[in-house]
Amino acid sequence: MDKGSSGEKELAAYFCTSIVPTPEWIAQLRQALFARLPEFMVPVYFTPIDEIPLNISGKLDRRRLPAISRQQVGAHGYQPPRTRVELALIEAYQEVLGIKQVGITDNFFQIGGHSLLALRLATIIESKLGKPVEIVDIFRYSTPRELAETFTRDALNLDKETLLTISETGSDEAIFLVHPVFGLAYPYLALSNCMQSERIYGLNNPAFGHEQGRFASIEQQAENYVSEIQKVQPQGPYRLGGWSYGGIVAYEMAQILRAQGQEVERLVLIDSFFASSQNWQQPDNLALQSFMFKEGVDPKSAFGKAFSVELRHTPALLMNYQPSAYEGRVDYLQASRKRDHDNPLIFDNLSNDWQRLVKGEFYLYHIDATHDDLFKEDKIEQTANVLRQIFSRQDVFSETDTLMSEIE
């Protein structure tokens, strides 16, 4: 591990080879690793050495390792920018990633980028081009060349489709995951590398960033989302889930589907809570802006303003929601670590509230993470591992089982 220029910990690799490692060769090595490892386990930097330095005990002598080579390469070699937009995007990539050279075919997520840095990238792109870019588009169009093409369209087309495709392979019964409080399902894109055998959709709020046309209640939102998922899967059994606020909407969706006579095979709540069980008030603007800054979102940017709309409107729905008892099975993933900073939108350890409501089977799983970190790079494999086993119908954990494996 090494701390990069962005301040984030980054994985670096030293390797020995009998050939001269060209940039193209290293790019092929990285691609091979991406096919076999989760994204967060693929090194950001590769440094060739003649031999592995050992101390007198036969262990690695870290002090004799050369400085890490921070030169980044893309899969097709360096290709320079051709337009003003591509140049600005390349400069934004270089600033966020702290590297000297990025080409127009370099994939943001294969040269050191990740979901948290994507938030920062969106802010910097807007400051350079004067036009905003959606976070979802950074995931969909990850190279400067691809992303530049989106600027020929409306750069702030927030009326995206409700269903976001995470993975298209897998069984006939899809997994549907509802967005968290900020209205977009892009955190679930991290599951695409970890759950490749499943067909997964995320649900975005179709009114994201708009003051008008918003849902009046969680019940109304759930009805809309049920109609959306039935466009791609008209009949059950259904597999639903959601992180944080998304779990509440998924819970209500399950109630609606069961009332229709449909089978809900799995309902997974990922560290979700309902505010009516707490002495909870809507966070003020200062608390929300502080939270956004900690997440790398500039409240004054176009994306930040859209983000703010969600954080103003969605908690009100949560405060007015009174969940009813559920007769089916519920799997609850609980973040076992308490928050390490002030997030005004969540509470810790609230599984007991759900156990009182659920009249069917209730399975509790612990993830060694805070609420905010469940879908971040160093915890996604733990979260995905539990989800994979739940959705694949493997009842391998009991109520008292705890997942505490630490990824360094």
C-alpha cells in the first residue's frame, strides 16, 4: 500500500520479469488481473525490479525496494487529445489521479480511479468546462474520448431511465437494488466485477435533481418502481434489496408485490432504518453541506445542487413513512462499525427495529465496515460476498454469524 497524491491509499506492485516490460505489456498484465480479481485488488502502479530484495531472515526487505513508478499506461498506448474538450478531460483525470500523462483511451477505473474519486472528477470537469457531467456517465463512459462525446448532448440530462443495468448476465430472475438517499444507484456498479453471474439492475430516482414531479410518499415511489421492474420481469419470484434509504423503498415494494400475489424470494435490507422509530429531525443545510464536502461533492456545482435537492426532499419521505408488518423473509446486512464521522442521515445498529416488524424469517449478517463504507473499494468484496450467497439461495450464515475478515 502507498499513499498517492490524492491522499488515498493505493495498491502498488513490484514484479520481476525476464523481458523488458513495455507500457503495452504492463497494460496487458493489468487487464489480466482485472479478469481475475476484484477491482480494489488490482494494483494501481507496477514497478519492475531485477530481483526481490530479502533480509538475512529471508523476508522482504522493504527498505531496499526502489521508489514506486507512478507512470500510468493505457490499454492501447498513449493517444493525445484531439479537441479542447478532450484536453480538459485529460487535465481533470491527471489532477484527480495525480499522474503526469493520460491518453484519450485510458479508462479512469483502470488507471487508479474509483467511485469516491469519480465524485471529485465530476466537480473538476465542471470547473474546467463550465458544464456538469453526471457521475453515472463517468462509470458508463470511462475514457476521455468516450466522455467527451457526451458533451455533444445535453450534459445535465438528469431525466435518465429509472433502471440502471449493472450486469446483464445470469438467471432469468434479476436482482433489483434501490438507490440510497441521494437518488442514484451508481454505488452498485461496484458489484459488476464481484457478482458477474447475476443479472442486476439498479433503480434511479427519475426525478433526480428536480424540484418538481417528485414522489409524495415512499408508498408512491415504491409503486412506481414496481411498475418499472415489471417491464423487464413481469412475474416473480422477485429478488429485491437496497442500501440505506433504498432498503426502505425495497421493503415497501415487497409489500406491494406480495399484495399482487407475486412471490418475493429475497428482500435484502443493507443497513437501512426507518426514521419513525427514532427521535429524528430533518438535517439542516449546514449539516448536509458538511456531509457533502466529506464525500467530495461541491455543493455549488451542478451535480452538488442536484444532490442537495435529493438530500432536502428524500428525508421528509422517510420521516413520514410508517412501515407495516411483513410476513415474508428478510435478510438484513448490518454495518458493525460505528460511524467515524458525522453523517446526519443515518443511525447505527438498528436491526432490532426490523426484527419487531418482520413476522417471517429474519437473517442478520454483520459486515466489518461503517455505513458509509459498505460499497467502497476496501469493503465491497465483503458486502458482495454476503449478497452473492443470499441471492444465490445459500443459507450459510445464522443470525449470530459475523463477517469480520479485514482487508488490508
